[in-house]
Amino acid sequence: MQYQNGHHIVYPILFKEQYGSLSSINCFLYNNGSTLTLIDAGLSTPEFNEFFQQQLKQYKLSIQDIDQIFLTHHHDDHTGQVNQILSQKQVQVYAHHLAIPRLLFEEQYLTNKYNFFVKIYGEYGCLDISADRFKKMEKTFLNRENLKLNTEVIPLHHGDIINEMYIIEAPGHSPDSIIFSEQPVRWQFSGDLLLENAPTNALIDFDEKLELLPTVSQYRESLLKLNALEAEWIFPGHEKIFQNHNLEIDNKLKKMDRKEQRIIDAVRNGNNKTVEIARAIYGKKVETQTFFVLSEVIGYLEYAIGRGKLAKEMRDGEWFFQPVYP
């Protein structure tokens, strides 16, 4: 099914596959009447590539029709077909300026990322359960030339307008997340910021000074940005295309409050260390989904501290947490 408003047309490419807790991986071909833009580029797997080609054919399009690529953020389930497309046609690729070292797998960025997680996981007492995370980063570093995008990436900034598309920074899920807002027709290409009836993780990450970002606070602020926009349709990075984004955002904000309260309750129940808190809430998922659980727990601990509901104290190089009572 395609979506049309005047000369504006969206051709969805929704790859139905269980991807963690999500049931699809989405990208979109968007025709504004003069330019055909691919917004996000799915996975690099043979299965996704075959599906992508089938969808192009179904829409009576080909890679040669694609004029440019927009990326909502750098995660590999949004960039997978870029190099495949570039091998057949040279097109310009646009992404947030913070995405560029990530998309190009720059050596300095990868080194900074590794050192950041050594520091953060050390301070939060998580090193013992994070060995697989570091092995994955080491493998990525060695394979960086094969993983990087084979092109120059054109940087985007908040407030830029390109082909009538307004660029809105929306950090939280990642530092480089953006919304592509087609305001005349009230279409919002929101990446992973807002998914219908599905969670979005605010993944821990670092700023230019290699300090921990307030990802949960950023995510909340980004939801409020999207909430203020008019939207006939939300075109998300996963799950269904949907309407009534204000209702979905309200549900997400309430869920954030519940998550914060769970963290506070765990600390009040005598769990003072990060891993203790994580196990009290998530049980065995701490071992099976370590990175996502730690992102959630560390993110919400810092969120609650920022809101004056918890406090932390460094003891022998590790953070300990305690409740703050009104």
C-alpha cells in the first residue's frame, strides 16, 4: 500500500521479521514530485536484499530511480542496503553530523567508544557481565573497513531543510537520531523515536567529551518535540505505520514514569549497586540482553538522580545508589 497526498507519495518497504522484540524492519521510498529519496536502508542480509529488490519491482521502481538516501540514525538495521545501492548507482547520503564517525567506523570513534564503556561499566560495577560486549567491539574494530559506508556522508543539523524536508534533532535512542518532517503534508519519518505498541531503548552513549549522555531525559524531550508536531502519518523504523501519535506519546511518557518508579523501588528495597538493581527488575535478562538492560538501568538511575529522586555515592571506584525521600 502506498500513501499519497497530492504529488507526495510514500512507498513503504516493511520487512516482516522478528528482530528482537520487534516484528518488522522498515524503510521508505519517498517521492516529493521531483526527487525519489530512500529513507533508511534496512539490513544487509541476503533475505532483506531480496525483499528490497522485490518491493522495488512491485512499485515499478529500480535502484536507478533512487536519487538520494536519508538516514534517521546510524544503527545497522537502518543502513544495510546503502553500500549495495552505491555499488550500482552513486547517490548522496545524508545523516546527522554525529552519525558520520559512526557510519564510517572511524578508528578514533571506535577507540573512544571502547574506552568509554570500560570507564562506565567499571564505575557502575558491570565489567564482570560485559565481556561479550567488549568482544563484539573488538571484532567491529578489526572489521571496520568492511562495515563502513563506502561514500562521503553529507552532514545534517537541526533546522536544516532539504527538498522541503525539515530536519529535527531527536536524540535519546541514539545521539544522532533525527526526524525527517514533511510539514506541508504532515508526514513524520521518525526512525526509532516512536513505535506503535513497541518499546524504544534509550541506549547509553557518550558526548564529544566522552561523558555519559542523559539519554532518558533526551528521549523524553524528543518525544515532546514530536508531540508538538502535526502528523497525519508516522512512518517509523519498525512496526506499523500509524496515526494518533499524541496518544502513543502519552502512553510512552506514562511508561517512562513507571520505569523510573521501578528503579526507585528497587533502590528503596535495598539494592544499592547497578547489577543488583538490574537483577531485581530484569532477572535472567541481565545475562541474555546485557547491553539493553544496562542501558535501561543506568539511564533511568541517572534520570531519577537528575529529578532529585535518587542520589549516588562513589565508593572504591563504584557508584552506590540511595533513595531521596521528600
